[in-house]
Amino acid sequence: MVTRGILIGRFQPPHKGHIEVSKQILREVDELIVGVGSAQESHTLENPFTAGERILMISKGLAEAGIDLSRVHIIPIPDVKNHAIWVSHVVSLSPPFSAVYSGNPLVKRLFKEAGFKVKAPPMFKRKEYWGAEIRDRMIKGKNWEQLVPKTVLEVMKEIKAAERLKDLSKTDYLLS
Amino acid sequence: MVTRGILIGRFQPPHKGHIEVSKQILREVDELIVGVGSAQESHTLENPFTAGERILMISKGLAEAGIDLSRVHIIPIPDVKNHAIWVSHVVSLSPPFSAVYSGNPLVKRLFKEAGFKVKAPPMFKRKEYWGAEIRDRMIKGKNWEQLVPKTVLEVMKEIKAAERLKDLSKTDYLLS
Amino acid sequence: MVTRGILIGRFQPPHKGHIEVSKQILREVDELIVGVGSAQESHTLENPFTAGERILMISKGLAEAGIDLSRVHIIPIPDVKNHAIWVSHVVSLSPPFSAVYSGNPLVKRLFKEAGFKVKAPPMFKRKEYWGAEIRDRMIKGKNWEQLVPKTVLEVMKEIKAAERLKDLSKTDYLLS
Amino acid sequence: MVTRGILIGRFQPPHKGHIEVSKQILREVDELIVGVGSAQESHTLENPFTAGERILMISKGLAEAGIDLSRVHIIPIPDVKNHAIWVSHVVSLSPPFSAVYSGNPLVKRLFKEAGFKVKAPPMFKRKEYWGAEIRDRMIKGKNWEQLVPKTVLEVMKEIKAAERLKDLSKTDYLLS
Amino acid sequence: MVTRGILIGRFQPPHKGHIEVSKQILREVDELIVGVGSAQESHTLENPFTAGERILMISKGLAEAGIDLSRVHIIPIPDVKNHAIWVSHVVSLSPPFSAVYSGNPLVKRLFKEAGFKVKAPPMFKRKEYWGAEIRDRMIKGKNWEQLVPKTVLEVMKEIKAAERLKDLSKTDYLLS
Amino acid sequence: MVTRGILIGRFQPPHKGHIEVSKQILREVDELIVGVGSAQESHTLENPFTAGERILMISKGLAEAGIDLSRVHIIPIPDVKNHAIWVSHVVSLSPPFSAVYSGNPLVKRLFKEAGFKVKAPPMFKRKEYWGAEIRDRMIKGKNWEQLVPKTVLEVMKEIKAAERLKDLSKTDYLLS
């Protein structure tokens, strides 16, 4: 019987912490499902990258770390307005899984109420592995490049990720 | 001719103030419609309870106060994106009504523009009967239990309401 | 422990068959939940009546049959695009229930897959108690009035139900 | 006081009948609102053209007929799932109007129930001025060009309207 | 070949700055498209006016300034959840255009990524021509009337715009 | 430079024809994207299986055929109401691609209008490789098992696929 664990995050952007967690999960289960949350969001300060961009970056980052992609499913998960149906929504989009990994209190609570076993990935106390910290550094022109895998960085350069974030952070002085 | 009044709130959670207002309205009209606003919301700090949980709590709280439930309709009302159609939306979901009771400025304004008579329920200046105050006390572990009817409290204990709110209030330190 | 059963239909319109089934269910459980399906629909040949109109008619029809309304919850249930989340959606809108009553194959299948006990109400082979048959007779000006409870008929006359259906059945000869 | 009438259709495509009706309405009111219904639809056999394409064609067709465009508002109206709120929806999208012109039974019924005066445009019994007839001729390669204004025809040629319809009418023999 | 430029804003409310920009654009292109953004929004502090009200005000304001309305298309543009599809959405709702005018960083970024030429309208550094400033003055009862065209002011008085904003700005002391 | 082709279908269910086409595409491009259309649909006669079930079946079927899954991305694509934005929607959900493979006339037309190169997969004239044919045989209890890969058949047995389809095909004799 194949065992599967799902790691749910927004991956804005995927960083080395995500890769590390993925490796750990793959020691515990046969297959890893990466649930790309808020999949419908992009081009905002909180969610700068499209689902497609994130899927590409995640698969490259995992491959770079030597993870066998045939053991991984990457699934975009759009938000639903009604949190009470969110677990069903994830279940309907994904191959079946028995373990849930997330650091998000809402995600954890919803799966817990639905009777799932939820595990908080054991690390990332270090602020560098917060997506918010990385996005903030990108806007301010601070050092962030070493926080993401090399192949992820390549994609981000190709899509001019930092320029996008800086553009989006400008004040709208006008027409409203 | 049956007269009906609609009381619109979010009931997160229903409290003694809501029950008091309901009694008053039932002195003025034959039937009370309880419009459960933001019905699609749940599991957030602002809207922790599902529509179903709120409907159950409201019906129990009203019965506990000796209100004849055959004079009451409880109607979940999901939000609509476009406020300009919200009154039509409520009208389409509810038995016909002639009076509207709400303390919410937007609700009052929209019904006023649509030509309805809107009444602000005459009490609740007292902060204890704000839903926000109750939710805040639940998170902080302060005294809140006496602010809701006994039967409502029972439901809240059964669904571990305080635990849910505390869980949701935790910081998301991680994966994004 | 209160037991509850949910009867799910579209009630376009509520008819004597629905009332009969409701009575039967209330012999088996403490409280009846009437789930008014496709609640967002109205003014079509399949779904001529708004949720509000249906709720009013159902509550009157049940009261006319001597059913104690304090044992009944009437809940409008809007459709969701994704059937796989529909059971969660119903559960989130309704007080908790342990038995499901429906004649609709999709409803039955979805609840069955979710692990619920589903019962097909035991009657209604008789075509007169099909909503479709009643609507068809209304359009064609045939005899239908005796198929619905007297109080339901009153509401239908007040809202000019037959005229609405006839209007909607006219051919659109023009502007498109 | 400016008087306004709204003509509601889908304009798939706009044809000489629509222009004729527009002229008549502008004899009765100061300003004409053209409500482009099912605005979100395009690239189907029923609704081949986008809202933007239809707006462009309508404005050209009206100008060609010598109608002063400063007396006309063209407003795209996306469908709403809930018919009971549709009139509010139209009202919220449009400058205020006092008369409604439509041949569609649902549109007429909804505005009538909302207390509006609805007029059926007095012509178009002739099948050539049905959008469905024109679309059918386009697919079958029959004569249709003389049924639309010359400037509309120009736009349709530019966007290869007939090719689009023929493509969409092909059978999907495969992947599902 | 007709050239068209689109000016995208929310027009909450339209003000003299908008009119000025419109004039400038009409010196550069044959036809002006006014894209009324967040069209589905109304009755909030950020977006107090419906799309219909804004369309009426814009057309009056432009006419008052002597602009030939037959050179103008006013198109309501509802928001879409997914920014990555927003440019397609605008394109599908509007007659074709070659130049985009907006001061909004997101709008500019999205059109830039889609390969459009985006121009920032050259003025409006002056705070008086910010919609937010005007709405703020309306709430506080400060001087704002001279910032909008006379005909726009007339509409705003007719719909009691200031009263609406003041009502919406009241605190919701109660039912939640 | 990595080249990618996208194969768009509904995969209700995935069959040997899909696998064959996938192999062919992987001879022409470096990576294959499998776009699982109408991802939000399930439990209907047209779309019996959830996106999650289809993703699982597709990945197993491809692996069974010896295809290296690290060269494949499987992306669920929910429908959008507005066809005119559908291509943008697909692009935003998927890693970048240069070739599109589909037999669906709408899909082909939309990508063609957006400037993409669209290829019709060269086979499948044989009716056995139509999803509709397979679903029809499942309902009628005819021979269908040999039309899908062995591993797909296993999943279908596990989720009782034939029973689901038969259940859904029953007549709704009752409550409406």
C-alpha cells in the first residue's frame, strides 16, 4: 500500500526550507504531494507568482536536491470562500493521502477537525525561511538569492521576479 | 395579514443581547426572521462558526428563552460581492418581511436605499454584547461564558469553540 | 441525544408527497431538517420559485399538516459547482444530522461515498407527486391544485405562480 | 428630466433588426441604453462573440444608421446565477432607466415582477432577424451577410467570424 | 485605421483630473475607452458608487468638458480573482486598443507583462485629484465640491453621495 | 532550452489512447504537461471522476507505459465561465509550453486565436478510445476493461467506478 503525505504552503517563492522539509517527508512516506495553496493568486505583494511559475520552480528545486520526481505530485489548490469545505476541496484535487504537513494554523485546524493527522514540519524557526522575509528583501534590494535553490533562482531571474515585486510595491498615487 | 421583521447579524456567536432583541421584535411583529449573515464564512477570527453551528445555537438560545420557534425562520445569508444587489439577495432567500433590524451601517444603508424601514435595535451599547468582545475574551482565556445563553454555551463546549479560536489565532511562522 | 434527519429536495413546489414524507421522518427522528436544494435558482421552468418562496410554502404546508415547527429546520442549500465538496457544503450549512433522505441519485451517491446512511423515502411512485409533473400541468392549464397543501396553494396564488410559469415557457422569438 | 430606455439582448451578432428597434426607441426616449446580455460568454455556438466585439459592432452599426452615439450607452451585462437578483444587477450596472425593451420571456418576467414597464419591440416576426438564424446560416455557408449592417459585416470579416463559428461547430471526436 | 487608448481607473468619484487626462488622451488617439474598474463594488468606503452611477457621472463630466461622446466607450470592468488573467478579461470586454493609461502599479505591471505599451498619465501629483482625498473630505464634511465637474456634482447630490459615505463610515457597534 | 507540449483533455477516464498520444508527444518535446480539464467536475455522467482520481490514474497509467514521470507535469484545470480568458487561465496554471495538443474544437480554436501552434493528436478515430464510449459501456455493463491501462483499471475498481456511474445514471423519480 502506497503511503502519501501532503505538504501545503503557498511557495511564494519556494525556498531551501521547503526543499528540506520535502526531503524529510519523503523519508516518512512513499510519495509526496505538494499542495500549492492560493493557486489563483498572483501579482500581489503577498502572492507575486502564478501557480504555473510556482509549479515550475518547485519541480526544479526538488530535482536539484536529488529528489526523484516520480515520487512527487505537485497540485495547485485554489482558495475556496468557505473554509468549512476546504478539506473536501483538497481531497477532491489530490491523490489520496494519510498525513498532512503544514505550519499554517488554519490548515492545521481544518484538517484536525476533519480527523486527519497533522504534523508541523520540525524546523524553520529561522526567519530566513519565511516567504514574507524573502519577499521583503527582494523589494528592499537586500540579499535574498542564497535562500532559494539555484534552479529556482534561475527561473526567478528569467521572469524578473524582483522587478515584479518592486513594481507592485509602488504607491498608486492616482486614478481611483 | 402576517407581519414579519428580519434581524440581520453574523451571530459569531449568538449571545444574550441577540436573544433580548429577538424578544423585543416578536412584540412588534408576528414572525421573526433571523438572517445569519456571512453564512459562507467559518474558521476565521472574525467568523469562527459555520452557518450550521450558528443556526443550531440560535434555535437553542431562542427556545431556552421561551420563544415559540414556530414564529421564527432562521435563514443563512451568504455574502455577495456586489453590495448593490444584496437587498434583492436577502429578499430572494427569505419569506417576505416589512421591517429590518440591524446595527450594521452597511446593512442599514442598503435597505434604506431600497426603500425599507430600518430600525436599530435599541440596546447593546454595552460592550459585553459585541461579538468581537466575546471572541477576544475566548482567545485570551478571559471570562465570557455568562454572555451567551446556557444552551448556546453547551453547543460551544461540544464543538470546542474556544480551542478553535485559540488555534486560529496562532501565528503562521512558516510555509508561504 | 437529539437525532436529526435531513430531507433534501428542490421543492418546486412543495407538494403533499413532501408533507407525507416529512411526517414519516419525524416518526423516526427527533428533528427534521428540510434542505432546500438549488436554493440560488428561480424563475426557470425547472426551478420557478425562489428559496424564500419555497421556505414560506414549506413551513405553511408542514404547519397545516399539524407538524410542530419547533422540531423542523428549513435550510436553503445553494448548488456548488464541485460535486465532490457538496456533502461538506451541506454539513456546514445545517445542524448535525445522522440520516439522509433523498430520491435523487446524485444526492444519494454523494452521501453514500461520504459514509452517511441514506434512505430513499418509501413512496412517490405516483407520478402526481413529481414536481416536474405539477409544473407541467401548471403550464398546460391542467388540474394541479389538489396536489399541493391548501396553504401552499394560497401562497402560489398570491405570487401568481401559474402565470409566472406560463410566461417563462413562452418562446423567445427574438433578440439574440 | 432625461428619459432613458434599455434594450436588452445578446447581440450575437447585432443585426439590422436591432438597429431598427434602436431607432424606434430613440423616438420614445432621450437616451438609449443597450444592455449586452450574457456578456461573459463567447466562443460558443450560442454566443460566439465577446462582449468587446459586440460593443464595437453595435456602436458601428448604430453610427452607420445615423444615430447620435452621444445619446447611447452600451453596457455589458454578465449573467448572474440567481435570476431573482438579476434586475438589481442590471440596475447597478446601468444609468437609471424607466422603460425596458426585450423579447426574452425571462427578461420581461423579471422586470415585470420588479415593477418596471416592459415593452416588446414591435417587429422581428421575420425569422431573418433572429440571431440563431444568422448563426445557423454562417455555419452552413448560406447567405447571411445582408442581414447585418455593412460596418458590422466589416468587423465580422476582420475577426473571421464565420470561420470561428464553423470551427466551433465541429465534432469533438476524441479526448475526454 | 482607428487608434484607441484605454484609461483604467475606479472613478470613485470621477473628478476634474480624470477629465483632464481624458482630453489629453483624445489628442493622442482617435477613440478613448474608459475602463471602470472594480465595477462590481459599491457602498464601501473605498468604492461608494455603483458602476451605473459612475458611468453616468463620467459621461456627463466628459460631455460638460466638450468631449465628443461618440469618440468614447465607457466599459465597466468587474474584478477577477486571478490577476494573471486580468488583461485577457479587459481585452474581452473592450473594443481593441493599442495604448493603456493608468497610474495603478498592478494595472501597469500586468499590461507590461502582456506586451502592451503603458503610459502613466502625466499629472495628478496634486493630492486634490486623488479619489481617496475626495472621499475623505466628503466624510469629514470638508470642501470637495469644486474638485469634480459641475454635472458630476449634480448627480452626486441627487444620489445623496455624501450622506451615503457618512453612513458607511459609522462604527458597527453591535450585532456580530 | 527545455521544450514543453501540453495535452488537454478531461480524462474521464484516462485510456490507452491517452497513453499512446503522451508517448508520441514525448518524442517531439522534452516535457509533457497533461492538462486535466473540467477539473472541478465530478460525479456526473459526463465527468464521473474527481481531479484527484484522474491525476492518480494518469500518473499510474503513464508509469505503467514506461514513461519517465520526471518529464511530466499533471495540472488540474478548472473551467472558467468566460472562454475568452481561458488560454490565459491555462497559461497561469502551467509551466510554459510551446505546443498544444487537443482534439476539442473549442480548445483548438481558443489557442489558435491566442497565437499558439495547435496539433490534433493523429489517432483515435477508433471509437473505443472515446471517453464517452467507455462511460457508456460501463453503465450498460458491456466490456470496457481492456480499453484502459491495467493500473488505471485497478484504481477504478478500488473506487468502484462502474458502480458510481450506474448509480448516477438512475432516474430521479421524485423530490423536486
